[in-house]
Amino acid sequence: MTTLDEATIASLVRDDLAHLIHPQYYAPEHESPVIFDHGEGVWLTDVRGKRYIDGLSSLWNVAVGHGRTELAEAAAEQMKKLAFSNSYTGFSNVPAIQLASKVAELTYDNMSGVFFTNSWSESNEGAFKTARFYWNLQGRPTKTKIIARERAYHGGTLTTTAMTGLPAFWKYFGPFMPGEVVHTSKPEALECDCTPNTDGECAHWFEAAILREGADNVAAIIAEPVKGAGGVWTPSDEYFAKVRAICDRYEVLFIADEVITGFGRTGKWFALEHWNVQPDILSIAKAITSGYVPMGAFIVSTPIMEALQSLPSDARFMHAYTNSAHPTAAAVGLRNLRIFEEEHLVENAAAMGARLGDGLRAALGGHAHVSNIRNLGLIAGLTVVADSEGGTAYAAGDLMGRKVATHMREEGQVITRFVGDQIVLAPPLVVNAAEIDQIVEAVSNAVRAVTG
């Protein structure tokens, strides 16, 4: 363990403020950053030696926990052998081939082809481009739009920012390409015969958007099985079966963004398994390597793969990243997925997810300032409200989500994120019962301390 003296820490903070631009940067909130030194399992330790439970798997990604020497060894072994190679058409490498085969085996039965990326954003960007490419191959060039949902997050490129249904991510970055990305909204007409999701959305919102834009103009819809970064909003049991039927009815591709929910997070290898639904394109990242090396992918169904394997001479698939199918990242991914299987982490996510959900409901289910406790496997959220009985929200300036998360970090030794007044949780899949109980206690104590 490395514990630094205060002078060294102060120097690090000064250099951080002077030179490092952080994601979602806002200087007044970064005056006293927590600087991490090392991690082990679900625990992170900062440069002062203070330990915290990583209540969000860092950024939903460190599935197998911190400090896994197996992954460091896999990376080192591959780097010694072949750290990088060109993977453009005509070239390949062993771990990338093996990982593509493994991912295809683990995903939905209709999935066939894997294109490796470096991130969530690249996966969704590539998925959208591929949907457009496919419809052009089918002689339907007007099918160019994508429909995304409110409160969804899909990435940080210009197009995936436009897909993201959280207006805070749009400010000062616009304008976006007119008409390329459209969002669902509550329709005035069109009857709904389904139970709303935990954020009040019904499947027919997609149908209304398709009809509004015209099915001949829509290439795809994109949806997270659980809206993660937007606040952990879980679907009703019939939601995705209805979405699948709507896509089939109007000949629209279904892109499932499983960057957060993929690889065991919900207690299944992939979340749509809960409802026996299969997408046309699947986006993944994060847990494929548990964040130890950047990697993502989009995976296409057999019909799309067959179309890509029989392209006309003038239709080369001109989509490329230098680091696609990176051999070192692939080697880490393979070893990471072996850990999943050897340690039964998908099963542990189901069991610990049930404990987390039950614990939150037992501790806070009747609390006057908590509503809408929800979870699916080991991903959970709850809403801090001024009055749970009347559903009254706190004023935006009260910053209740921030206050609860800060109390959890400073007093409860649990780090997680908040979205407005939503507290979200997704600890590493290696978490044990005692650690789950500590997370529940930290949330409960923080809510009670902050709301009085």
C-alpha cells in the first residue's frame, strides 16, 4: 500500500487541476478530488489510505473486481508475444479470433458477427452506421433515422450524444445533424395496453415515434434494457417483447445497448434473456474486459452478417478503428470471461442482486423521502423525494442526490453516483453478502441523515 504525505498529495491536486481535463468536467466540483492508489476486490483505497466500497464498479465496468493479477498477467504475456497488429481486412490475430468466437457463443442465438471497438460510444456509433449500411444494401436508402429514448445514455461522440436522451449532455455541443436522431415522447394518441416502466414509459412510445417519422425513414431504434446512466430505470415484464414486435411490424432494426447490462450485470449473461427477446444488433463494452483494457464491440445478427459477407464490389464496409481487434485487449477479455465462468459471477450477480434489492426495500421501503426502489440483478436505483406519499420532488437546488452520495462516501465508505435525485448502485459482480449489507446500511444512513 502507498500512503502519500500531504505535500505530495497537494502537488498532485495542483497538477491535476492545471493539466487534466476530466470527463463531465466542472472545475468547482473538482477542487478536492479523491485520488485513488489501488484496489482489491470491491474495495478502492485512496492516497491517504482511506478505503471505500466501489458501489458502481467504478463506471459500471469493473465486473471481476480490482487487483486481478490474472488480467495483468494475460496482458503482459500477450504484450511480450504480440502487443499489437493490424486487423484490417487481410490480417488477423489469435486472441481476437478466439474472443469473437467466445462472445458470439455467449450472446443471443441469432447473433453472428463481432466488430471490436474501444468504447461504449464507438460501439453505438458503429451499430447505427451498420444499420444504415444494411438498409442501403437492401435497396432502401431512405431508412436513415434512429429513434432513441428519453433518459437514455448512449455515448459521447457527436451522434451518440444526440442519441442520449439527457439534455444536460447536449448543451453547448449542438446543433446536431437535423432529423438524424429523434427521441420518443409520450404520445397524445395511440392506446397503450402495457404496464409502464419504472420511469413511466410504455413500449407504444416507440410505435408513435416510428409513425411520426414514417417507417420508410427509420433505420433502427436503440434501447438499453435498463436505462443505467440515466438513473437505473427498469422495464416492465412485457416491454421488450412489445418493442420487438413493433420493430418487426414496421421493418425497423432493434439495437440493444447492453454496455452496462451485458456480461452478467442483471443475473443473466445478457439482459434481454429475462424476456426471451433478441435484438438485431447488440452493443457491448465495459465488462468485456472489466475495464482493465479499453474494449467494446457491436455484434450483428446472422442476416446482417450474411449481408456483410456477400457485399457487391462497390460496397466495401468502410468502417474502421486502428485498435479494432487489439490483440492485448482481446487476450485480457478472454481471461476476464474465464474468471466469470470459473467463479460463477453471473449466478453471484443474481443472488447478490436479490439481496441488494430486498435490503434496500426492507431498510427504506416505507421511508417518507424514498420512492421507486428498483433493481434487476446487481443494478439498482432509488429516488430521494420531498414526499413519497404525494410523489413530490425536491427542488433542483436542494441537491439531495449529491448530498446522499457525499454522505455515503464520507461516512459510509461507499462510492457511487447520483443522477439528480436518483441514487444508483452496481457493485462488482464479486461482491459478497457482508459487502452488500454495508452498501445497504450506507444508503439507509445517508438518506436518513440528509433528509432528517
